[in-house]
Amino acid sequence: MLIYYRELVHDLAQRFSDFAKSFDTGAPLYSRIAARVANEPAVLELMSVAPIAQRIPVLLFASAHHLLLDERDHELAQHYPNIARTPPTGDAADLFVRFVLERADAMKELLANRSTQTNEIGRCNWFLFPFAMLDAEVGPLAQVDVGSSAGLNQLFPKLAFDLTPGGLIGEDDGITITCDITGTPPVVTNRPQVIWSMGLDAKPIDVRNDTEVRWLEACVWPDQVERFDRLQRAVSLARRSNIVVEHGDAVDDVAQAIERATQHGHPVVTTSWVLNYLPAERRIAFVEELDRVGSEGDLSWIIAESPYETPDLPGHRGSDELITVITLVTWRAGQRKVQRLATTHPHGHWIHWGN
Ligand SMILES: C[S@@+](CC[C@H](N)C(=O)[O-])C[C@H]1O[C@@H](n2cnc3c(N)ncnc32)[C@H](O)[C@@H]1O
């Protein structure tokens, strides 16, 4: 048992130390805290309750952030740019260590039961051009967003897009997302018509549940103030918009969801940073399922995933790119066509059209 803990602490210390080095400019607060936590065995030991795949620095940070969002007047909170109300005092790393050790039980509860979650509305940029291509080809679209989390990517019809170059597309209903474009994508002047959508997720997040929303917020890094603020606005837009996300499995339930979509418009499946969560055989089963459905009726699929993480998806074979690649797969009269469209920033800040 003692050897187990020693190894655990040693491995985790290395992960926190690597995190500190990797993110000293991108996430200065977490980088400073990670450097300190790497030398705090009592904090590292808290993480022994987490599932092995989740023993990662961001789970510890998200758990502490989750508690802190409920204690906004705490001295530590004043070091978090997204929640600070007064100028910070004291050392953030000292305060963090004390904060999590004093709340060891609550921390363990979160560490044991939660996993890191992202639902990034900036990713709607990924769908703009392929949706426009499809709208021009087949008319109004019905989206099935697989792995939709809280359903924020289904807010596409409510967003305005500010492209550089390209200008503004769509009317702003509270959220405009920006995107820097390089290469030569199709010209888009109007927001493509997505007239119906549903989400499917193995562990959907209910935007009406404050605790679940708080976990989503807690997973955003506190230095990313704008992203945090936009997430809060996206959640409130989702609450007003009757977004539907159903509990279901990517492979087992996608065909039925497509059948429902077909009653409203041309069915388009979207998957963004989801299929990397499936084991290879389930990912292959997902592709086979879409091939089966596509052989029976016209269908489109927008893939926004990393080829390195999902080598068995159409268009990904032979590539070991870590970056997000946007690929359009269409089935028309039973014929499948795969088009690699673009590479992109993981949260949609930029898109490079072409190979
Ligand atoms: C990183 S989130 C991505 C959310 C969203 N697509 C986005 O781009 O912001 C991955 C989501 O996939 C879901 N997921 C994982 N495995 C799944 C499965 N087999 N079937 C359906 N959803 C799954 C998770 O519950 C999680 O909500």
C-alpha cells in the first residue's frame, strides 16, 4: 500500500510539474499552483480516489474551482481573474493548498465522481462553412449533435459569426463568436438554415441544473475570463432556447435520432471532440452505423476531431495530426464521399481552410 502511494505521488508530481512548464504563459495561475502542488504529497494523495484516466491536474483544478465558485469571497478567489472582486492578497499557491486540504472531503467527493467536461460554443465556427455548403446543396438542415454535453453547439441558429476576413453573418441574440480565417473557404453571406436539432449524450448536462452548470464553468481555466463569461451567456441562451439533449449512446442511438431528424430537414450528424472518448471498436461501429444509415437515405456528417486520437474515422487514416481537422462526409444515393475541409484551433478561434 505504501509503495502504491509512493508511486502515485511520484507520477502525479511529474504530471503537475509538466503542467507547470507547459502552461506558464497560457495559464499563469494554474501553472504557478501546479508547480507548488507537485511538491505537496498531501494534495496529490487526494487524487487517489479519482479513476486512473482522470488523475490529471485539470481534474484537481476543476474540483477546487467548483468549490470556489460557491465561496467567491474567499481570499483564494481573488486570485482567479474570472471571479475576483477585490485585488488579490497572499500567495495563490499557498492559499490553494490550504483551501483544498481544508475541504478534503468535498474535494474527494468531486474527484471520485466527476470527469473533466468541455462544451465550447466557439466550436460552432467549425460548422459554419460545412453547414453553408450543405444548405446550398440540399436545403434546410436537421442537426443531430452526438456527444453534445449541454447542447451548446445546438445554439448555432442563434449565433452571429464575426469572421476576419469576411465580416458579420447572422443576427446577434446575445452571442457573437469571432473567427480568424486563412485559406479560401466558400463565401458565406447568410447564416445557413438549421431548422431543427437534437443532442445525444452518454452523460448529458442539464443547463437548468445549477450544480451541473457550475461543473461546466469550473472546467474553464480561470485565466480565460472571456471564455468563462461567454459560457455563462451561452448557458443562459440555452435555457431560453429549449435545446433538447437526450441521454443516449453514440453507436446504439444515432440511427433513431437520424430518423427523427429526417422528418424535419436533411439530416446532418455533427461530432466534435467526442469520438476520442470511444474505444476503437465502438468508433468503428459508429462509422459502420452511419454507413448503414447512409446506404438507405441521404445523410451528411461533419467530423471535427483529431486524427491522432481517432485514426479510424473517414479521412483520418495515415494521419497522426493532433490538431482538430474538419471533414465532411456525405452519402448521396448510397455513395459515400469524404472531403477534408480545414484545420482549426481546439476552441474555434481560427480556421485554416484547405489542407
Ligand atoms: C469533450 S465533450 C464535447 C462536447 C461538445 N461536442 C463540444 O464540442 O463542446 C465530449 C462529450 O461526449 C460525451 N460522450 C462520450 N462518450 C459518449 C458515447 N459513447 N455516446 C454519447 N456521448 C458520449 C461525453 O459525455 C461528453 O459530454
